[in-house]
Amino acid sequence: MSGAVALLRSCHPGPTAAVTVIAALLGVSAGLSGGLLLAVIAAVLVGQLSIGWSNDWLDAGRDAAAGRTDKPAATGLVEPSTLRAAALWSGALSAPISLATGWGGGWHLLLVASGWAYNLGLKGTAWSPVPYAVGFAALPVYVTAVAGVGAPWWVPASGGTLGVAAHFANAAPDVEQDRAFGIRGLPQRIGARSSLVVALALLGCVGGVLLTQIGLNGLSLVLAFALVALPLIVGTTLIVQDRIGRPAFTVVMVAAVLDVALLLAAA
């Protein structure tokens, strides 16, 4: 594997791409086009790269001790010093790119700062959900600020709640391994089962709010309600049956994706 490929794998490409695509879709729905839309996409992409690289840089020792073969820094395919340089340079670059879209870019810098705060230590405390709440609430506010339109209260509230739900769902499968290495974020403190319950409850709240705001009626509203409710029912059934492994995690993530789709439709 080349150094460039290893560096790319270290940026958490899945979450990086997902957040960037969500920002792009929010921009389109807010009426952005041309240079402003590209600037928003570039700012979010660079910011997410910095968060991903800083995570793998700061966790390199722990990942190596855990035998994480999916982490290039843990297997020696990329040096932690390389990740540190990439994280710091992309983090610094995110500031002028964000502010090039206007003073609303400060909201995006809040998102980046939240991600770094999580990586630098909040992930191991009871405050671990806070960066997710702040960062994912700031994202739609940033995009709408660049577009020159206000975001109604329920948009950042839904975004922040989705972020917290994703945090609990993402941490649940690795709770025991994280505990063994001293990571004591809120999901690790309450356990995998409770984390999935919290994630489902938060997603249910978001789905309920969005269904009231999206402006559907009749059959369309019934279908949207079914799409939101079905994975919640399946997830709850799996948890009650004590099947809290990957199947429950997958169902929770499906519910999250559907709520994101509703948020994009309603924003």
C-alpha cells in the first residue's frame, strides 16, 4: 500500500465523505450554487479531513496496542508524525476556506473545533456526546448562514440530536474493547445495550419532529411515518431479545440515515 493510500485511509473516509455529502445536499436545498456551494463543500471536506487525521494520530499508540489492523498508523503503513502534520495543516487551512464563505464560516469552525475537542480528550469523559451535539447542530446553521437564510430552531436541534444518536450507536459495538483501553466516554459508562436504547430513543424524537415539519400529508405522510417507525420497531425488538450485536447496530444506523434524509428534505 502506498503512503498516499494509507494517509487517505487514515482520514476516516466513510464519515468524512458522509458529512461532506450532507453539507453539499444542505447547500443545494438552501439555494447555494456555483462558487459558494463549492466553497462550502471544500471547507467541510478539509475540516473533516483534519478531524479524521487527528483522531488516528492521537490514537496511534492505543490502536497499535489493540492490534487494529484496519488502522494504517497501527500497522506502520503511515507514521504518526505524518498524520500529525496532515491534521494540523488541514485544520489550519479550514479557517481561511470557511471564512471565505463569509462570517457564517465561524459556525463551521465551531464544528471543526468540536471534533478536535473530542479527539483531544472529551471522548474519554462523560461529556463525550457534547462535541457531536455542538458540531452537528452547527453544520446546518453554517450552510444556511452562507445562503443568507435563517435556520428554524428545529433544524440545528435535529442535527445535534442526530449527532448524539450517531455517537452512541457508533460506540456501542466497541464498548468492551474501549473499556479495556481506558476509554470512558458516556457510551462506555452506560454499556452497549443502553447506548443502543439511547440512540433509538433520540432517533425516534428526531423522526417525530421532522415528520411534523416536512409538510407531507395523506399517503406520503403515512409512508414517511412507516419508514421512520419500522427500523425503530425492529431495533427495539432486537434489544428486547438481547441481540445487541451488529444486527441491532445496523438497524439503528438505517434509522439514522432515514432521519438524515428527512432532515435534508425538510431543511
